Amino acid sequence: MLPQNVDQLEKVSSYAEENGIFTIISPCIITENRYQNMDRKEDLVFSEEEIKKVIRFYRSGHFQWDFHRDRLVRYLESGVMKKPCSAGFNYLFIRSNGEVYPCPLIRVGLGNIKEAGIEDLFLSKAASSFRKKVGRYRECKTCTEPGLERYALPFEGFTYLSLMMKMGKRDFLDLHHHMGLDKYLS
């Protein structure tokens, strides 16, 4: 979502729900790595009024991904994101030129797959160093990237188990299917 389309979120969500379309609706991410949009930062920052509208949207029930919604509301209210992340553990971001990053948002490179094998890059000292710092990078505190969370949840056993206990089996399995995680874990 962008500041310019905050007023359209319910329409988008309703359309997706009516047509059985998987949706992820998250605030845009301003980053020098994946999106390379730092020059647009002023256009992409949400005003206080827009943040209030986004929080109302997430609380309205139009958004199906409960875990992500809860984390986003907490982030929008506090300014600090707290969620599991598996960047560098079971996720890598590879640019079209072959540059490999353990996280799409953080500009810490591991090398290039045109020059080294992906296994070598994944097992490198740089990758190990990155993994030790996941959650403590400046970008982690404001990360609204749902993909990393989506991949992390099934591998964060206690987080996923507590989510199941909180939601109940049926709602949890609906969420598991909605996020497409049944492709990985059934």
C-alpha cells in the first residue's frame, strides 16, 4: 500500500475475498536494497492520518492474515516491528545480475552466483555473520515485509505453535492454507 491508495484498501480486500484471491496488504517498504526507492522517501511516508486509516483497515476484519495484521498494528502504533524472521536462514534474495543478499531489505551482500556456488555463499562467513545479527539491523525495526515472516513462521516452531493454540485448529489451518504454507508443510 502507498499513501495514495490508503482509501482503496477495503475495496481491494473485498474484491480479493469475493474472488478467493490470496492477498498480502502491507505498507510500502522504503529501502536502498530491493526496491531502491530512497529517492522517493518523502512521497512514500504515511501521514499520521493515513496511519490511523491503515490501523482502522487492519482492525476492520477485511484483512485475512491475522498474524501479519497484529504485527503491523503494533508496529504502526509503536514504530517498532517485532516478528520472527528467517532472512539468511531459509531465504535469500538474488538480483537479476546474480548478486545474493540474505535479506532483500538490508544491503549486506554475500557475493554473486556467477562467481561462486549458492551453497558456498549460503555457508560463507558473511552469511553466518549476518544470521547472528538478524533482528538487530536498523531495517529490522521497521520491516513490514510479509514474505520473510511467511517463510519464518513454520520454522519458528514455538511462534507457530502458540499461534495455533491462540487461534484454534480450524482457524489456524485456514490461515496456514491462506498464506500458501500448505505447499511447504501439510
